[in-house]
Amino acid sequence: MDDAIAQFREARQMGANIHHASRPPLAELLANSVILEIGAHTGARAHIVHSSLARGFDMARQYREQGFEATCETCIHYLVFDEADVIEKGARGKVNPPIRPDQREAIWERLEAGDGSFVSSDHCSWPLERKPDDDIFKAAPGAPGVECLLPAMVTAAAARGHGPAMVADMLCEGPARHFGLWPQKGAIRVGGDADLAIVSPERYRHDDATLHCELAPWSPYDGMEFSGRVTGVWLRGQKAFDGKDVLTSPGQGRFVRPV
């Protein structure tokens, strides 16, 4: 990758559309192979994070079929953004691995086949000063996204004919099971923590001005139209968000020991 970046710099090719070319699929697949083989040889669970390639899910499944503990997840931006978004958003859309629009449909198919553990936001609250558009290689990778994860997933899943069950599986039960927090987290049942999110099925255009992060009051989702608005959140049965304001205070979180 360093050689590729050096070549692009020499050719003065430093636009946002070059980022994916500087980090080819082979680099990601080789990293996947390393972690999967480490897991296979040590007996540890291997997990592929933020897969931008459908093949990452295939690799994890193949290792599971051989009797090893191997899982794979992806991020919401790999499920919603296309080539036009990559160019339009510039450095704001720079993430690692890069967004690969040609993989979007295949990744959805892997999730629909049950090969994905969960969908994450890969939230990273860089200030915009770290996202210069004139040199994509100087721009910090990652973007704020946690506040848009649920409405974006609801919208994208609905466009493919999926209802709330798939969204809950990918954003709630899936991660809770993966990290050993289920059924205290990720489930609506007696004895659970009563962590709930209420989503109203209304269409609206996301405005970054409504974000609740002073450090990074921006996101790559600004201006996107969603079909589900979060109108309320409860944490352990206590209202934490009323659709407009965060109602919790620092220190209300609790350590949850994996089981």
C-alpha cells in the first residue's frame, strides 16, 4: 500500500476516488487470512471487522465449516453508499477499508444468507480539520456515524424488503451475542436491561445540525433521506433520549461483564 500511495502522489492523483485504489482488495483479504489462521492455530475466536468485501464473509464461513470459531461483520457505510457518494463526499467519506460500491449488493446477500454477525457504525469523531479534500492520503480515515446507524439501517433494509426483525438482529441481538452480553443486552425479555429504541416510520432528510457531538458536528449522512426516525431511547428502563435531547448524565453507564 505504501508503494501504491507513493506512486499516486508522484502522479499527483490524490482525489477521494483514488483512496480505494491505494488499498486494493488483496490487502484486505491477506489481513483476513492472517487473523483467521492465527485463530485456527491458537484456538482463539477470529473476527473480521468492517469487511468491505463479500469474500470476507465467505472466508469466515469456510473456517466455521472446518470447525473453527470465525465471524465477520460489516459497516453501514458499505451498505448504503455508491460511487457517486464516494466522489461527492470527498475526504468526509474516507474510511478504512475503502467503500467499494461494486461489493454492496454481494455484502447484502451475505447478510441475508445469515453469514454476518452484525452491522457496525465504525464511529470516529474526527474534527473536519483532519479531513482535507486536497490530499486524500492526509485525510484521517473514519467518520462520525453512530447517531445515523439505526435510521440508515432501517432505511436500507426496508428498501430490500426487510422489516424491523432484521434490523434488530444486525444492530441489537447480533452484537450482544458476539460480545457475550446477551440476553442482558440485545433482547426484550424478563430480566433483561430494558434497553429500547423507538423508531417512527416517517421520512425525513438528515441534517447534521441536529447531531449531539460538539467535537464533530458533521457526518457523511448529511442530506440523506431516511425512512425511520428515532423518537425515543430507554436505557435500563429509564428514558435516555426524547427524540431531540439526550437526557442522561455522565456516569449513568454501567460495566457489563461478558458471560
